[in-house]
Amino acid sequence: MVPHPETTNHRFDHGQIAISKFKATCLAVLERVRKTGEPILVTRFGQPIARIEPPTQPAKRVKLGGMAGSMTIHGDIVGPISDISDWEAGQDPEDKS
């Protein structure tokens, strides 16, 4: 049975916990990180092996239509910007003038 995080007094030396203690109190440690936002370093024989930290806030996703009304259209956006005869692709390859 995992102790409830609010009823258990866990002591961490400067945000560190031994892996054996982490294994025994994993859920309580995770709950503490979630509530405090402070990371916990998991160590084995005094050497760090993992860092438990809360997830970063996901980037705000813009939904389809999220930019609606934020732009203005000036002029014709469908027609060509110049006469087609000015384009290389619009010229007759047989005409060498």
C-alpha cells in the first residue's frame, strides 16, 4: 500500500532521493513534484540517475480558423499579377523575337 502524500512526511536532501526510497514511495514523490513544481533528483549510490520534474505547459495550439478576422485583403488575390505574355511559360517557344 502506498502512503498518501499528504499524510506522509517525506524528507528530501536538497531535492534528492535514493532510488530505493523512490521505489517505495514513487506515487507520493510524483504527487509532491506535481503539487510543488520542484524537481526531485533520483540517485543510486549518490550518483544521479534520473530527474523527476513536472511537465512543461504545452504550446497553445491554434485551431483551424484561429486567425479569422486578423487580416485584410487588398486587391485581387486570384488573378495573375501581370499579363501572361510577360511570363516565360506563357511565350510561344517557336517565336524567337
